[in-house]
Amino acid sequence: MEELATKYSFDDIEEKWYNFWLEKEFFHARKNLSKTPFSIVIPPPNVTGILHMGHALNNTIQDILIRFKKMNGFESLWMPGTDHAGIATQNVVERKIAREGMTRQQLGREKFLENVWQWKEEYGSTIIRQLKRLGCACDWQRARFTMDEEYSDAVIEVFIRLFKKGLIYRGNYIINWCPRCQTALADEEAPHKEIDGFLYYIKYPFKNSSQYLVVATTRPETMLGDTAVAVNPKDLRYNDLIGKTIILPLIDREILVIADDFVDPEFGTGAVKVTPAHDQNDYLMGKRHNLEFINIFSPDARCNELSGDYAGSDRFEARQAIIEDLKERKLLEKVVAHKHTVGHCYRCHTVIEPYLSKQWFVKMKPLALPGIEAVEKGDIKFHPQRWTKVYLNWMQNIQDWCISRQIWWGHRIPAWYCGKCNSQLQVYLEKGTGNNAEISLDEINVLSDIEPIVSKEKPCCDKCGSAKFMIQDPQVLDTWFSSWLRPFATFGWPFTSCKPHALGGKLEQNEKNKTGLQKEELKYFYPTTVLVTAPEIIFFWVARMIIAGFEFMQNAPFKDVYIHGTVRDDSGKKMSKSLGNSIDPLEIIAEYGTDALRFSLVSNTAIGQDVFLSKEKFEFGRNFCNKIWNASRFILMNLDSEELGGYAKEKIKKENLALAEAWVLSRFYSTLKQVNIALDNYRLNEAANIIYEFFWHQFCDWYIELAKLSIENTQTQAVLFKIVEQSLRLLHPFIPFVSEEIWQKFKPGCGSILEQSWPQLDESFINEKLETNMQIVIDVCTAKRNLRNENNYKPKDIIEQAYIKVDSLEAEKVLIECQDYIKKLAKVDKIFISQENIDMGYSQEFASCSTANTLITIPVKIKIDAEREKQKFESQINEISNHILRKDRLLNNENYLKKAPSHVVEKEKQSLDELKQELEKLIKIKDAIE
RNA sequence: GGGCGCGUAGCACAGCUGGUUAGCGCAUCUCCCUUACAAGGAGAGGGUCGUAGGUUCGAAUCCUACCGCGCCCACCA
């Protein structure tokens, strides 16, 4: 047997086993009708992503479930992949080329996209490599990227289907515009944050009058686009002003005072400036009152030619300038500090500009209905349950989804316009920019007035019949418009990519087979079993996947949704790169090992609760891995290395077992039982902690120590072998690397631990009586150790003998049988066990201590302080008397006896009896001290 | 404005549908380098479970209010 290091070293081991698993294709799942499928679709990381603690937690949870189910005989599929992450990736590449002194506009669409693809090839798999380091058992052969050809087909197909159903439309609305990314954003992509701003009170003078109306606004710069002032019709202060004309300061436009219920008389002055092109509410008011929509900004949020003297200045510069100018004209009444919420771009955090533009939308209300019903009926369950409400609330109030983005990286919208038949597009054709056209936002707005032909391939124009002048819509789709198809698009749905092509219009045979197989696999694995994700993307992704599942597959995409908590630092702040408080999982892996990271993470994660982390917490997992390593090392050292195979076969016969052996087996199987329940209910932390407790504090602390007494014995060896080998299987999903490494030493040449079956629960080993008996032994040992510690005896003060007096024949029997255990664990040479008056034998040469069934005395060479000894027992007596008092009262309570379940009462009675006995015993002992 | 979560030992957390004397880890203190493991072993101390009511035979657990902390959603300019 090779010498093993006394410290577990994870260097080299992790990569070695990961490659081994890959080579053996353990992560690859196939349709297998003899097995039940278990499948998970990974929340696809962005290609720009690097592994952070949130990923580490999310993927560890999934990996545990995947490995657990695989060992339980399921066909376990973990479908991986990455998202193209339109805006995020485009931003990264734009920054990169900016360092080279270029802009994407200078490069042009085609060249820029080449750059992005290049970047993706180079860096896009970073996160995949990192997931591998984490040990993820993903079926990498199936990895799909949202921009893969096959996947893109699904995206386009879905767009076309929804369009044909009338569920995709174009509309002119106020959308969230990010002036930095220069694209529209969905509502979910523009989270509102509270900011400290000001409320500016501005005087709006009436025409031909010295009077004015004061309006309050947080964004004075938008006044350049004002086309009315609104008051509440019920507001008596302003009633007679309705219909009057105001001269809009700075720009000298005549606007009217209108009446609208929207206006809250309580807020500000009760008079609101109305900017229909730059505010959601004002837009609606504009519609109601037929106001003019004046867009004063260009897409980069600079004032445009409609903003008079301010043209060309940035929106925030314009704000300052306008304030100054208003002050100068004595039109600024006052400025008050004011907190309000403002939308921010979820990618670059720039303040959103509400912007009137023509965009593509998905009509969500009808699509959401089956997804609402499924959750209400419980066909899809959230864990923990509370997220159900969050989901339902969003689904029931769902807004139409803005899916067009004015960026280049993404799936291009399959809408076409004929440049020949639409005179507005002539200019555009003349530019000769064709399919890779770079179209400005204004031009997009022009396009939006033209009826498109929606088609995957370039279509022929309805009017002129030619495809020659067809121009494709330059916009791309929201990344989530591809992500929401993941549970089925990853299987090749809708299976159109093997279209008849050049070769005589026939499918090649293997292509045909491939499609057939994919269809069967989709049927087999869909719906997937569980989705594991963070609360942040319930709306972005979870809800939309459910919608897509019902719309395109007529079925929910998964049955369970496990929402885990957010990873926070130990002061409760969300871990993020920008806050600089993140702990890099790769650093932890390097320092403590992957298994330590995983085990620490999981044992710290109560279901659905946020996880608070600090670096020290990872020592917990590391120490445990080391403990497992050393326990295994000890066992290996004592097994016959030539005969390892024999231990595996050795049948353990219950009737021949010594108490400790029977006990540890009983403990093992109850542990297994509890672990199974916990894992079936997604309570991973509980499962981890139960195994931890068993392995360390029962198996190692007690059984291994006792096994040393009979380590030469084959049966002891067989028990050690069995427990450690089976425990490693339980541990494997949590700590795959170290469990494999050690398991291989116990069962060399037997494949992988991952192929082994999960331990079968054999309840016949679970025996309460036996656990009680073992507890007597444990109590005695603990008491003896205690005696020594509490009196602070030095070794020389003690004569290593113990006199144990027991109060029952049964306990006596157990203790006599287990003398050797006590000698070993309590460190005594001689034991005298007797069932006699427990109060006898006090003397100043003996220290004493009582347990539930015994009184233990040990001879010491120094004199016992009788007073102290007496006090010790007195305080015990006090404590027990209090319990007795309480229980007496309880058991004398008629209502209790009537209403409490009988087993509870029985237990209570029994416990009272025991306490009374113990009290009696303690009193006797105390009285004997004198 | 609505919704959700959390306040349990110095710190960070468990405690599942209410039922023994409320637990784990870290930290602290004492002893021990006992030939698997000092990343270890043996022990100890430390909590009126945020506050106040209520329901109940019985409350950390259920209800109500309040006080703190955090998150999410919402068009109050």
C-alpha cells in the first residue's frame, strides 16, 4: 500500500478525475426507455461571463441533483450551453475595438460581427472551462449556443409563428432607451433605482398676461418638448385656467392648459408639464388629448435641432443650462431636494431615457394564460413556495414585450421591405448597403411605416414580384427571445435545419437519422424535471420559458422550479464585482479545492435563503474533506490491500455484530434515510449536514476509535470498509473529486463511483434499542472524560480505574459487554461494574459523576473537595427539580391530558419517571457526601 | 404605494406541518502533539429565540401590532 499524505491534497486530482469522467462519457445522456429521465437545463451563462460565486452556488446545486439522480438509476441529463448576450457582448467587443481606436460604425456591421464572432471563439468558452473546474456533470456534447445555426432556426421559426398568429406587432410607444448602448430595452431590463434628485418649480407665463402657472418637474430639460400643461379637472384652484394659453419659456411655443384625471392635485403644485414624447404618462395624456409629440433628443440623448439653443448639448448639460437660463429670467421659483426612482440600463447602468419610437412587441396577455393556470394548478411548483406569488403577480399583470434591439449582435428580425416599391427606401438602396445595412433609428422609424413581409429567407415582393430589392429589418431580437426556447430548442426543435439543400433536394440519410433521433430525445427528456435558478431571472427567463413551453410544445418546460438565494458577503451586501466585495470562486478552488468550495457553499445554503459568505467559511468544507481523507487513510492502512475485493463481497451478518458495529450500521442507515428525504425535497444543506454529522461525529469519533480494538478482526474490517465505501457514495454528489479519489483506492479497477448505485436503504439495520444501549456507553465515557476535565486533574493525579454503579440489570449487561470500549475511550485500565446501591462508596479519594443510568467514580490521588462536590450535585438536583416541577404541572393539567395526543403524553410521563428516578439517585449521592 | 424575506449565543446560521431540558459551525476558555487526522482530539462557558399582545393544554414555531434590516414590483411629474 502506497503511503498517503496526512493532508488531503487536491492538486492534480481534480483535473484527472474530470477528464476520466469525460472520457468515459458519464455525463452523456441518451434516450433509454428502461430508465426514467431526469433532466435539467442550465441557466445559460453569458459568453462574456466569468464564474462568480452565484454561478458556483447555482451549478453546484444542479450538479448535486444530477449526480444524485444518476446514482439512483435515472437517465440524468444536464443540458449546458451559453447565451450570446446581445448587449453585454456587443459592449465588450465595442470596448475592445475602442482600445484599437475604432468604433463599430467605422467598421460597419459585417466587419463588426466578424469581430464579435472572433471574440466569442477566443473568450466565449472561459465560463465553460470554469464550470468544468467546478466539477459540473454537464452533457457537453449537447452544448448549444443561442446563435448556433440550428438554434437560430428555432428563434426565427418562433418569430414567424407568433407573427402569423398576430401576436407580434410593431408599435410606436415610449420605450426604455439606453443612450449609451443605443438600443431599446424591455421593462425588465430597465430596473428602477432610487436617486437623490430635485424637484424644480418653474413658472410658465400665460399669453398676454403677467400671470403664470407654476409646474414642478424632476427633469426640467424635457420642457423643450412640452406640448401642454395639465391640471386635475376637480382641482378648484385651476378650474378657470383650463383652456388658457401658455407661452412655453425658452422656446416660446404656445401650449394649452388641459384637464386630465391623471394629475394628482396633492403633488407639487398640482400642475404638470406634459412632454408626450419623453414620458410614459405624458405619452398617454398626449394620446388622450391629441397633443403634438415632439422628440427633442437624438438617440445619444443629446438635444436635437428641435430643442432651440440647446441643440447639441447632452441631456444633463442641457438641464444645468436650462436651470441657469430660467433663473436669469426669474422663472425658477424654487428647487427642492426630492428622492425619486429612475430606470437604469441593466447592462451599463446608464440612466434610461423614455423615448418614443417604433418597436417590435410580443402580445403577452394571451400567451401567459396557460402558464398562469399551470402554476395555479400546481403542475409547476416553485421551491420555496413563496415565489409562486411573485410569478403569478407578474404574469397576471404582464405587459407586452419589446423584443427589438437596435444593436448588431443577435438574431436579425426576419422582416423584409422592398426598396423598389417603397419610395422612402430609395435613398437607402442607393447607399448600396443591402443586407448589411446600417440603418439609423430614424430610418427604422421609416421602415416601421411599411408593411413587412416576415420570412426566414429573402422573399419576393408582393407587388413587384422580385426579391432583388428586398431589405431586411436591421434590428435584432432581445437575447431572451432566444433563451426562452432553451428547454426544447436545444434538442434541435423545430427540426428544420436539415432542409433540402443543394444535393438534389434530398436529405442525406444520416441527417435524416439525426433529426429522427433528436425528435425522440426531445420527447423523452421534455418536459425537463427541475429548473434551478436565482430569483433575479424569474421574469426574464423562468416565466418566459413557461410561456414558450406551452405555446410551442403544448406543455410546461419543467415541473419544479428551485429558486435559491442570492450570494452575499458577510455584511449582507450582494456580491458583485462593482462593489468589490466578491470572493472569486476560482481563488477558493485554488486555495481550498473544489470540493471544499462546494461543500461549504451547500451546507451554508438553506433552501431559498440568501447565502452569506466570507473566506473563512470555506475552511469548513476543507476541514471536512481532510477528515474524510484521513479516516479513509486509516482504514486503508488497516485493511488487507490484497483482499480489498473480498471486503466488498463480505456479507455482514446482523446476528454476529458487536454493539458498536451494529450501532454504526444503524446510524448509517438512519442517516441514509434522512438524506434521501432531504434530497428529494431539495433540502441540500440539510442533507450535507446530516452526512457531515454522521461521518465525523459518529463514524469517526466513536466507531473508528472502537474499531481499533478489533482492527485485526475481518468482520470489523468489513464494517469499516462498508461504511466508508457507502458513505463515499453519499458524499459523491457534494464532493465529487475527493470521493472519487478515495473510492478508487477502496475499489480499484471498478470503474467510477459515479456509476455506482446509491446505497439501498435497509431499515432492518435501524435499531433504536441498540442505539440506546450504545448511548449508555457513550454517556459513561463522556462522564469519565468530564470528571477529569472539570477538575483539571493532571494525568499523575488519576488512578486510571473506574467504578461504575448501574441502576438496572440491563445497563449492567451492556456495560459489562462493552468494558473494552470504555477502557479505550475513557482511558481507564480497570473497570468495576456493579449493580448495587448507587449511593454507596463516597469518599474523599474518589471523584464522582452520574449519568442517566450510572454513577461513575474514579479514584484520585489528591483529596476531593467535599463542598465543591456537593455543590456540583446540588446544582444538578436543582436543574432536574425544575424540570420535574414543570412536567408535574403539565401532567396534572386536565386540559393537557384531554387534548394532547396520547403519544406525546406517554412520552412526557415516561420522561417524568426517568427524571424522578434520577433525582432520587442524585439526592442519595449528595447525601452520602459528608 | 403594494408584495416578500429576515431579526435565535461575540459572529454567521439551522430549527420542516406548534410537543423532551432550543442546535451546528466559527470565535473564546481549559486540557491533550494518545502511532488516521493540530485542517486534529477531549471538555467548558455563552441564548428570557427583536418588542408587546393574542390563539393554544403547550409558542422560537401560528395570529396581530410595533421596532429594526434587506430585497422585489409600481407611471406620482
